[in-house]
Amino acid sequence: MRTIINLNEDWKFMPKNTDMPQSLPENWETVDLPHTWNAVDGHDGNGSYDRGSYWYVRTFSTPKQPLAGGCTFIDIPAAGQQATVYVNGKKAIYHEGGYSAFRADITDLCNADGENLIAIQCSNEYKDSVYPQSADFTFYGGLYRGVNLISVPKTHFDLTCYGGPGIMVTPTPCDDGGAKFEVEAFVKNADENFTVLYQISDADGKEVGYACCPADEAKTTIYVPDAVKWEIDAPYLYTVTALLQRRNEAYDEICVRTGVRSFSCDPEKGFILNGTPTPLRGVSRHQDMLYKGNALSKEDHRLDAALIKELGANTIRLAHYQHSQDFYDACDELGFIVWAEIPFISVFNKDPEAHENCISQLKELIIQNYNHPSICFWGISNEILIGGISEKLVENHHELNRIAKELDPTRLTAIAHVSMTPTDGPMHHITDTESYNHYFGWYGGRMEDNEVWLDKFHAEHPDICLGLSEYGCEGIITYHSSDPKCKDYSEDYQALYHEHMAKVLDERPWIWSSHVWNMFDFGCAARDEGGVKGRNNKGLVTMDRKTKKDSYYIYQAYWSKTPMVHIAGKRYSKRAGDTITVKVYSNQPSVVLFVDGQRTAEKEVCDHICIFDLSLDEGIHTIIADAGVVKDSMTLEKVKEEPAIYVLPEYQERMDGVANWFKLAGDLDLNAPMEFPEGKYNIRYTMEQLAKSKEALDVVSEAVFLATNFKMSPGEGMWDMMKAMSPEAMTTMAGDSLPKGFLENLNAKLTKIDVV
């Protein structure tokens, strides 16, 4: 029978490029898995992180094989981003892609008796043929999901097909209340003596279905009467066991859990689960934590899933790569609808090898995760037009979609468009569903532009199932304001933004899914915004999972069925002004406010918000919000002057800089067509082309910073993602938030500079 041996302890690690060790190094650091060498520098704000090629080394004993001809496999759930495995100095396997499992048969490389040396070289160095090429998150390096040995008899369920489990289960509900389970197992080295015995057990462990097949064609359909469906609020799971049998002896066994459900998408009705329209409202999630990087334990993954469930979300977009089996398992158990995707993101590489890597990662994603009932969507790319469009890029998308449908015709495919993707063009009607990443109200435009854009697209394309795959803004819990503004990075503006977006989405059930960007703050070593470097701070929860921002609670008020009330602005604890505004979120009908024990006012909850304006004396006050079955409280101090730390120092400086920089616009005829003289730079040159002239780059970099707060310089920050874009293209994401004459002014400055 199969034996799984965990190899997570006592590895020797050296964060320096060295030759492959020939013996166990004594002077290297000892680490346990999961492990990443970027646990700190991947998000500590130093502006870069270690992208190297380093060794993990340890010894192991050859597993004893009870039957002649038994096999030993090395099993690596993920290694960032490329990895080569050696056993006793001989190469076992090389794998490209930092987020999926891979295995190799190492039987012939192991010593028959005694110890073996395993050496794994992991690399998160840039490689031109491996996705992701460039993206807005840290590419952590290391063995961050552990390592196992798997010992099996010579005849066993397949372990080598794209790292999959060796079995595919497809449950389909029937009209009579039962369900058909199509099951197929893949057996290696079978002869006529082997059969596969299938057993289906319900959630209580009771057998409800059974079948037997020859091992060389172990495919059949099992009917289960009175099947219980997998629902978001009641995620019922069946266990399917495949037993490889030789006469009266069991050789190998695998178990998977699955659920019976049907689903579809409709442009007008949105997502439909088991025949019921069910708007999907939830979050996106990255897989890292503060000072752990992506080296998360099973408990860490479970904590994330529990926090999202507490929020009341019913869907998760697992961005931008394959996540841990521990997290997919949690999604199955808790009832989330999952969008799983590959890291085909931001920048398209024309190299055919890069496309093959894309295909390989898609096959691994689908084959390894086919049995999870929570997964309903396979995502084939994200914001890929940042680097521009080409006929080959479109062609590759069609091929990826075709492969996804061939491997899994039961699920839907999805794509996440960057905001500037034209609403008409070849990137539409490739996948079953489509979504856009929009940041109106943050990177550009006003938050009210979101509903205008969504309604317009829906009216113009009534045949497209439209979702909102990303939206959000930064929120840093130190900064506060009674009059929050875009780009002040305050917790209060983030809350105001999400109040608006939660209402917009609630009023549009035809939006098949929406995913807040992001559930948690996450590592992006290149970022430098809002006084917090090395991270994207758009999370509803801080990166350490210790603090839920106010924006978390507005969604809980909209989505959770558990009674809740929350007083916003608890960290805005020292306030000045004649009138103090207290904002309360709740999913209850009304809220009574008490100040220092005295009942002050009662208001009906409107759009899950109650606002109370209070006149308070200087000093400390206790505020209580009573919503009947639930209460919340805060301590507030009325002061003459609010602390300076509440305001991001650079905010006003940048606002003043915007006004000063664009003063030339007043001298321009904004109705006149812009000129593009030959031999001079203009707004249609890419950032990479403009970078050939220091003068041109300085002009554009200043404009980009003032308009977006992004610092743009070659080799730093967001450069790799944005270098293929032109200033003209960038402004399409900014909407009408830019000062009047922005493009005209910038173009006028650039046309004074000779092309280098």
C-alpha cells in the first residue's frame, strides 16, 4: 500500500550560489519546511528582494518496499520559481513554474540500503520562458509548501501526469434527486489481474455507491440516490475512494472529496448555482503573510479562509497563480465559489517557450485541482494588455481557452481584463465569462465612474457575462480625516470607497462576480506608497491578519447573515471640530447610539450605514452602538487639534505639485488637435522608448508620479510592468480625474525634446 513520508524537517540551506553539495553540509543553516528566503525582504520596504538560486539539502532513508519492484517518488507541492532535484548527485527532475506540484520517480537513484542525499536547487531568478514575467507582487523563492516521499507498489495509481492525484470525479445532479458520479482512475503497470474498486461515502462515512472496473480501463459511472447538493451555505461533501485490488490484496488507495452541484452564468441573471441565481460577492487573495512570505502552514491557510467566511463573502479569486491544496480544501469545506487561475499576467512574452510554459501551468492547475467542488472557473490571464496587444497574444488566448475546455468541459473559463482593454475588440468572446479590473476612484476617475462604466458596457454587450475582478484602494490605519480624499491613503477614504462599491454591486445582481482587491495586504517589494513600502495596502485586513480595517465591516454588513454592528473610525480616536460624526455599519434595521451612558439618538439603517452628528465637550467619551442583538463600543477623545500623524506628509505636497506642474495648460488651446512633429518625442512613445532620453524620461516620470503616485524609473518599482505602455495609454485608466490639459501639457513638453 501507499506510504507518504514527510521530509519537512532538518534541511540544510545556503542563501548563496554554490556548487551542488556532494555530502550533507555541516556549516549551513538548518531550516524546516515550509521555507522561503524572502520571508522578510519580500515586503520589508528595502525596495528589492533576493532573487537567487539556492540549495536545500538533507538525507533520507530509502523506504522499505514490502513488494518486489516497488517505487519511490519525490513529491514537491510547489517550489518558487524553478527547481531542479538531485538524488545522490543525479538529476531527478527539473520543473518550471513556482505554484504547482511536481513529482519524479527516484527509485533507481536511491541506494538499496542506507542513507540518500537529496539536493534541491530553487531559483526565483528571472527566466524569460517562465511566467509570471513581471507583476505587482513578490515572487518568493524556496520550498514553501514542503517535500514528501511517496512509496507505492510497482502497480499503482498514476503519480506523474502533471502532478495530479490519479483520479478524476465528475458528479452531475439528476432530475430525480439522485446524482451520477463519473469516475476515472489512471493505473500504471496494470495487468489483467488488477481491478479498481470504487466506493462513494456520504458525509457520515456511510457507503452510498459502489462499482468495480478492470484496472486497464478504470472508468465508470456510479449512481447515488437522494444525493445532497453542495451549496454555499451547506457545502456537503462526498468521499470517493479508489482501491487498486489484485485478487484479495489491496495494492494502492486514493481518496478525494467532491460535491454535487450545477452552475452556469447568464448575462442578465448572473451566476446560477443549483438553479438559483446567486450573485458572487467576495475577495481576491494572495498567499503571503507578514514575515512568513508565502511559507504558510495549513493553519495559516485555514485562518485566511475563516476570516473570509466571517466577512460573509461567497467567492474567492485566488490570484494570480495556483494556491495550496490546503486552501482549496478549506474552500470546499466552507462553501466558497473559487476562480482559480494561472500566472499569465501583465506582460506577454512572444517566445514560444513562454507560451509552452503557460500551457503547462494551465494543465497542472486543472489536472491537480479537477476534483474540488469549490472551483467553478479557470482563469486564463490577468491584465495581459498592459504590455500591449498583438495577433499572437489573441491567438494564444484562444488556444488556452480551448485547452481548458478540452481538459474540463464541466467548468467555465474566465479572463480578467485590465481597465484600459477596449470594450470592443478581439479580447472579447474568448472565454465563457469576462471581468474587468477597474480602479475608478483610486488610480483615476471618480468612484462614481464605476457604475457608469458597468451599466454602459452591459447595455452595449448584453450577451457578455460581466464581472468586476478587481477594485479597491489603499487604506493605512494610521491616517484619518473627517473629509477623506482620494490618494490620502486614509482608512476613512478606503471605507468611503467601499461603502460606495458595496452599494453599486448590491444593486446589480447581473454582475456575475465581484472580487475586492484585496482581502489582505500583501508583499510587493517594488512598491513605495503612502508611507508603507514593500507592500500593496489595499487589503481589508492587514498583512499580519491582526487588524480588520473599517472597509472589512461594510462588506460584512452587506454580506453576512450573522447579526453585526460596527462603529467605524475607532482608530480615529482623537477628533477636533464643532461636530463629531460617528458612522456605524450594521445589517440590523436600526441602531441606538449611547454617549457616556446616555441614550442620544436612534436611526434606521440605510444602505447598511447609520450616521450620527454629535456635539461633544473636550475630553474622553464612551460611544456605544446598540443594534438590539449586537452592540459595539469605542473610546473617543474630543481635542482642539488632531495629531499630525493622521495626515500623510506627502499628500498636500503632491496636490500642490499637481497644480503647479500643470499651470502651462492654461496657455494651451485644448480644442486644438495635438501636434506630433517628426523627430520629437510625444505621448505616444512607450516609457521604454522615452527612457532613452533622460530629459524626456524625467518629464514623464514627474507627470506619472503627480498623477498616479507611481514612481517610474528603469529597473525600479513598477517599471517592468509599465515600460511597454505610453503616457497616452496610461491616461485611459485615469478617467476624468486628471487636471484639465494633462495630456496636452505633457505632449507640449515632450515635443520640445529631440528623439534620441
